[in-house]
Amino acid sequence: MRFTYKASIAALSTAAVLSGGAFSASAEQLTGDLKIFLDTSNPAPRATMEGAIAKFGEMHPDLNIETTIIDREAYKTQIRNFLTANSPDVANWYAANRMKPYVEAGLFEDVSDLWAEPEIAENLASTKGAMTIDGKQWGVPYTYYQWGIYYRKDIFEELGLTEPTNWEEEKANCAKIVESGRACYAIGSKFLWTAGGWFDYLNLRTNGFDFHMDLANGNVSWEDERVQKTFANWRELIDMGGFLENHQSYSWQEALPFMVQGEAASYLIGNFAVAPLREAGLTDDQLDFYQFPVINPDVALAEDAPTDTFHIPSGASNKDNAKAFLRFMVSPEVQTTINAGDALGQLPVNAKSTVDDDKFLNEGFTMLSSNSPGGVAQFFDRDFPAEMAKVAMEGLQEFMVRPDNLEAILARLEKARGRIYK
Amino acid sequence: MTSTAVPPPPQRPRSWYKRNEISLTPWLFLIPAILFFLLYVVFPIIQSFQLSAFQWDGLGEKEYVGLSNYRELWDDPAFYTSLRNNLIWLLLYLLAIPAGLFIALFLNQTVTGIRIYKSLFFFPFVISQVVVGLVFTWFYDPSFGLLNSALGLVGLGPVNVLGDPAYVTYGIIAAGLWPQTAYCMILYLTGLNAVDPEQVEAARLDGAKGWKMLWYVIVPQLKPATFIAFVVTIVGALRSFDLISIMTNGGPFGESRVLSFYMFEVALSEYGFRMGYGAAIAVVLFLIMLCFITYFLYSMYKDQKGR
């Protein structure tokens, strides 16, 4: 997704030292070439990746590594060209349905053998589902992050509110926040996907993970009464005036100032929003996090945790080197360093790595590892096929602005479903 | 005496090129242009027509689907929204022509510093469309925009121009008119230089002034400028892409899309890659443009013949 990080060179040098000794002994020497394409163009991820690759290069001095970093947005279209025409040996991408077109076109290499190795099979089990299509694994994850409600603790205290755990409390809180002249939820839906996050959570909490995935896979009608129920819950918040006004004109970044200035009390967003909120001056005493509350107590809690991945293109010429690199990137030590608060600032995928000592990373890690029994979804635009996601997110935005149009919107989505899934 | 008759130099047969030089040379000069035109214009057009009969995600196999892309367009509400917006663009964008004319008339005088005023009026055309889009986005911003501050002063409620499906297209067109008017103004300013002062004099003697002078004497003489202004404005309206992309990204919920933007979204954006469907939209857009292109070519042809 889209986020920016604070660069921290100092942290990287520490990172490099940390991961230094651990590997030099175990790995055998690689020779030849390794061509890596990455989309980590923002300063901090870029430095993180370059640091990790440099480390890998030190372990294999005879290996000639060539790294190309492409602008994050441009990468999304360029990947189609370089996978077909001029394959690198390693390329990064996203899990689940976002990798499906490339898997189906035979452009990603099956790496099920990596997943059969005990090192990976045991430690990366939690993300295996997101990497699996047709019973095979097509890449390895390298980072993921939680979604949830980030809120202004000081405003909650001022109004005497506590972190809600169920829907009634959530609505009661919101009513009080609205009464105080603020919006409950900051959101910027100009680029649509933020509305997808809301739908994900409302639907996961109302109907559960399995139903959500059925909907994503086109097995359930959009006009189903269970979907209607999700929208009815959503509408309660909309009618209350819970959402930031004119959100359709803002990007997610443009909605942040409302939260910083205290005009909105909370924000359902991914962990990448923490960095800009801190940079804007919110301290950890002002900013806090809670898991999206229970709506229907009969369904198990499930979360969104988008996963970023490494793949070996099927046209790669140095697949063995590439596999060694993938093993290196998911190893516990490397996972710990590249996901540290001052590097990627996200969660490590390896169960044996340690989470950096950061309030939000710790909360997210606990939530995802012990309080998400229902399952872990990727994100609306990664779980639903791209075409469906586009049409649907437009409908979701329309619903948030014109809730009365719901019937027409759902009819439109249902028609799109008939066309898209065959 | 021995006369040595110098034999005339052997008449070498003239080469084929030399014999046909007059008729060939123009073609030689034209070849690069023709080749590039074929390669980069004609060939892609044919390719788009062909592609519109396929279903293709840009990666896998193309699947022939006949006319089904067009059938889908036929009952795609987003397509009609785009088409409707295209028509609104075409109509309202033409306002740039009279607006440009009046600013040109206003500026067509000799006052100290008139060059500065002219450049100031021309300024919006010089800056990038992206900047125009950004400036207007801030101008319309519902919470701190100048427009709503001004409306607030006279007691009118805040209007979220770019967030309201009823106003959004008009809001973007207003932004587009700003540079386009400047463009038309410059065309008319040069046109006004060519207006025959004797005719104006004669008309004045006959008692023409004001609107009559403008309509019957000045405007007819500006016909070439009007024609060019019309062409660039129509083309500008049909090309309206950058402003939409910058200001609303097609939103809210797709209400500000035009055909070119919809085509881009369907075929090339993050969630797109339906090449066949995109090509079908491109074909429709091409056919609309073709009407205007035919008209332009026809009137140019008529002009040339008349000379």
C-alpha cells in the first residue's frame, strides 16, 4: 500500500552488524549472478532492503548481485513487462489474489519445495495460506502489518471513554464524540481503498472470515441478506455522522491532519499511518490502538494484515541463487532487523524473530498471533479480484456519501459479479 | 591539318532517378513522415480495432470474443456517465472561444504596460495542467478553500464541488477553461492584428458601432482565428484527462470520468488490465473524434479549393 517512512541510516548500520555473524557460517558459497527487482522506493524501505542485500552479498563474495529499485507506483505496471520480457531472478509483490494473475499466466515459479523445508514450514506457517494458490506456494512473505483503530487517547480521556470491545460500546463512544463536535473516524476515500478497509472489518465482524472469503471468491451474492446486514451496521455509523465530512475529496494522508488537530478522534487504518502521525507531533501518550470491536459475538475475530512478498519469476536464469536469497530474507535474524521500528517498522513473518519494542508493533503482533482466531485476510483489494475490487470500492465510497443508493449499488455489484467470476 | 574532332563525351543514359526526379523528390521527403505516421498512428488504430474484439489481460492468451466488449459497453452505466461527461465537456469548453474573444478585444488597445497585462492573461496557459488542477483543487477545498471562504462571507453554505457528483464535472471544466480561454485569447489577439483598419474605417463612416461593428465587421475577419480556436478547443475537450486525474481521479464514485479517463482506468490503471474492453472504449472515442476530424478536414479542403 502507500506509505512513507522516516529514513534512519544509523539504525541500518546496527541492523547490518546484528545480522552479520549469524549467517556466515551456515551458508555455502554462491557464485554467478543474482538480479533483484524491488519496489521499495521510499527512503527507509529502500535503505533497509539495500542493507539486507549488502549483507547477503558479504556472505557470498563471488556472487554478482544486481539490484534495481523501481518507483512503487510505476512498479505496479512495469512488473507485467519485466516478468514477460526480461525476468529478474527475484521480484517483490503482494500476496493472495494480487499475485493470482501472474501465477495463472505461469510467470511466477512454484516454490513449494522451499515451503517443504522445516525451517520455513514451521516458522512461516501463519502466512502459508496467503501464499498458496492451487495447493502450491508461489513465493515467500517478508513483511506484514496490522490494521485496526488508531485513536486519540487524550480525546477519549477528555470525554471519559474507554476502548470499546463490542458494537454497542463503539456506537455509544461515537455518539459522545459526535456530541463533542468531532468526527469519530477520519477517512480519506478519494482513492477508494480506505473504504475497502471499513467494509473488510464490518463484514468480517458481522459475517465472519469464511463468509468474507466466499464473497471475495464470488460464491455469494452481493444482494444476500448477510451482506445487507453488514451495510446496515455501517449505516448506523454513517447516519450518526461518525465519518469525517467530505472524505471523498481527501487521500488517506490528507485526512491525517483532522486526527492530528483533534477534529477526528480515531482512524481505521494500517500501521503505516503511525509514522506520519508521530511526525506530525502526536506522542505515544496521545495516540493509541484498539482492535476493531466485536459486532456479532458468534463469529470468530479475524483481521486484515496485508503481506508483502518475494517471488522468483519463472523466466529467471539463476533460480538456485534466488532461492538462497529467499531463504535468507525469511530467516529469523533478517526478519527481525528488516522489520524493526526504524527499518520497515512492520511485523516479521518468521515466528522465531522478535518484534521491535514499539507500542503499536507489539499490540499488532499480539493481536494477530493470539486474538485473530477466525483467520487473517489480506485486504479488500488483495482478496477480491482487481476488477471486482475496483467496481466494489467505488460502490462502497458511493454508499458512504449516499447511503440511500444502497439498493442500486448492490444491484450493480451483483451484475459485475456475474461478469467477473466465470 | 589534321583536325582532331573531339568526340562528344559518351552520352551516359540518365539514371532512372534523374529521369523521375521531379515527381520522386517530394515523396522522398515525405517518406519519414509517412513511415512514422503509419507506425505510430495508423497501425495502433488498426490494432485497437482488432484488440477490441478480444479479451486480454496483457499477460496470458488473447481470447476472441467478437462483439461482446461492445455489448458490455452498451449496458455499462459507467460508460454512459463518461459519454455524458464528454458531451458536457464538449459543449461547455466552447465557452473558451467567446471568453477568449472578449478578453482579446479588451486587451487590444495601446495603454502603458499592455504587454504585461497580456502576459498575465496568457499566464495560465503557460503553467502545466497539473498545476492548474492542484490550484483549483485547493480553491474548491471544502474546509479551507478560497471558494468556500468567499461563499461563507455572503452566508452561503459550504459546497464540496469536487465531492458532489452534481457539480464535479462543471468544477473541473471551470478549471480547464482558465488556460483554454488564455489560449483562445492569444489566437484572437494575433487575429486582431490582421483586421483591416480601412474596413473598420469604412464601417464607421457607414455608422456601424458597438455590437453591430463587432458582429458584422470584426468577427468575419477573425474567421481563421475562430476556426483554429474551435479546433484546439474541441481537441482539448476530448483530451481532458490530466485535470480529471489530478483533481478527482474520476471520483466521487466515478461521476467525473470521461471516455479517455475511463479507457485508461479499464486498461492501464492499478485495478485495470482489461485491454480488450479498453480498446473498445478507445474505438468509440475515436469514432466521436472522427466526426470532428472529418469536419475539420472538409472545411480546410474547401478553403484550399476556394483559394
